Amino acid sequence: MALQDHPLAKDWIAQFTDQNKDEDLARTLINSLRLVSHNTFHKELDETIRLAVAALPSPVAFFAARDLSKGESYFPDKKRRPAATGGAREIGSEGILADVATNWARSDGDRYLNHPPVNTLRRRCCRSFVLLDDLSGSGQRIAKFITAMLRTDSILSWWSFGWITFHVVAYAVSEQAEALVRNTLRTRRSNHADTHVRFWYSRRPIAGPLLWDEHLREQLEEFCNRYAKKGKVKWQFRRGFRDSMGTLVFAHGCPNNVPGILWHNSKIIRPLFRNRTVPTALASVFDQTGPILSPSGLLTALESRNLARGAVIDRLTPMGRNMVLVLSALRKKVSKPDRLSMATNLSQRVCDEVVACCLAHGLVDQNRQLTRRGVEELQAVARLGNLPLEPPEFDGSFYFPQKLRAARE
């Protein structure tokens, strides 16, 4: 079941009736959301962590990124472990991330350290700090988190000497987040922010403006502003934090960069994800991946060839399906890794593997452009688009000849 067809989503859409097009705009906003299930989140985050730590020297320290107040130091002192989830009454994504760090530490306690204190970091000569996050859209949480760690004199000293490297590992990291973190840590006397901060992610988050044409974007932004104002949503969240118009929603919670009318607790506008929580009734919807919306410059999940819903794409193996998606995107000149991931709804790691496979089979060249053979393969798939899902049933009839040819002398 698609999200827009769920009863809770239908009730949410039905409340927008100020103008004739409001329900259609609400439905478009719902259709633009990219839902990430628990299984998908943990699987892709685990694969990203595995890539990040593969070449790092032992030991590796894991920390779950969380919100910290201004001026707060992350390490209470040099002997005690820092609090993985803090002392707040409400525990956000840091709770899930702390569990991830615990599982990695249990898998190999000598190599992976779970929120170690400063004294342990010094004694073990730890040089690699892995900071876990689910989504880094603006980059403010990661920037504040690293800044809070550097308020401890030992950590600041190691950073100044270039002895430690921060590895930010998240399900999704935006380019704006990378720039903000590096700009926050960059100083005139040091370029450590460029060389000792690395980002690892499965995908780039897709902001709404990338999915809609200019006219539709203006309509949706006006729609969000109007109803958010009516519902008394704080101005900084009316179009999502920093006007992001975010579309990524996790099964464990809705980020605040998603438009406020979807999650802000209001008595006038009933939110779908009240207080950024996902209702249990919507859990089954998160296990399904719907088609991707996209502007003219991006792929529309093979809509133009009618392959996404055709029998061929359903009968292909997972690798074959991914190859068709990637080849179709490359033919539309969508070749950059982050754009390719957006267009195909595949992680960047999977996209890289598929491109390497296509390169090995001569379907693309080194510049990620389709070869003649790659074009022919896509054309062949397009011609087979009307195949039945199942072979025709056998009707039980046989052919029996009525007369036999006479034997030759």
C-alpha cells in the first residue's frame, strides 16, 4: 500500500480544503516522501560503517551524535564515559545509534570502543573517532557535537597536532552539512578540517525542490507556509528546518527538516507524524518503496519506457533490475554518484557496484557513458516490456496427425 492510500494519510490530506488544489498539493507532498524502514536503515548504515572502518588502525572509538546545549562539554571528565544518550527526558535517534555502537563493540571489543572516556582514548592511543548519525541535513548537530568534544583540553590538543580524525558516518549526509562542519572547524592556522574530517554515507538526502519543477515548488512552499501559519507552527519549521523541504522520513522518527505541517503538534492542523513520531499503523508502509518523483533532469524510475511497472523489470534478478535502472539513468546523462543514487533509489555503494559491473561487461565506458552495446541492451528490454508475468497455461490439447505419409521406395 502506498502512503497516500493509507487511511491515516487520507485523513491528513482531507483536512486541507481552503482551496480547490490544496488536497492535490497535500497528496503531492505525501508522495514526495522517501520512507526508510528499520531494516533498510540498519542494513545500509551497517554497510557504510563497514566501509568506513575497513582501513582504519585499531582501536576505533564509536560515539552516537546527539544535540548538546551551547557551551556544554561532551566529556564530563577524563575518567568517566560520556553519556551516549544524554540526560534529556526524550531520547531521539541517538538511542538507536548507541545500540549500533554497542553491537560493533561487542563484535570485537579489542578493536571497537563504545563511548570510551578520555583516559581510555589516551591509554589505547586511539586516533579514529567514528561519529554516528542518521541524517545530517544542515550539519549543525555534527558541528556542535565535535565542538563539544574539543572543549576537553586533551582532545583539543590531539586535534591541533593532527593526531585524530573524525569520521562522520550516517545514512544520509548533504553537501551543505559537509561544508558547514568543515567551515566550523577550519581556522587560519590549521587545515585539519579538510584532511581530518571525513564523511561516509549511503545516500544524499533529496530535498523537495529537486523533485518538483519551479511552478510546483512555489505552490508547495506557499501551501506549507499558509497552513503552517494557520496551525501556529514556528516560522523556522514551516518549510522544514532551514527551509529544507526535506523528504526523508525514518521509521524511528521524522526529521525536523520535513515541512512542519507533517509533524508539528497543533490543535488546528492534525499532523501525520505527531511530535515527529511514526504511528505504529504506518509501519507496514515503510517496508515498501514507491516510485521516485523527479524533475525533468532526473530519472522518473523508468516511467518514460514503462519498464518500472512492466513484466520485464519484475522478472529480472536484483542485479539485473539495478543494471536496467542505472543504465537508463546514465542514458539520461545522470552520471554523478549522488544524482545517480537519487534517480534510481539505490545507495551510492550499490550504484558504484552496478556501474563497475556494467563497465566490466562493456555496457558503459570509463566516462560512465553508454556504449553501443549498452544502448542495444536497453532497447532489447524495452521491446520485451509487454511480456506476460507467467507463461501461458497448457490447455492439455495435443496434435495427432490424421494421415501418415507413404513410405518411399
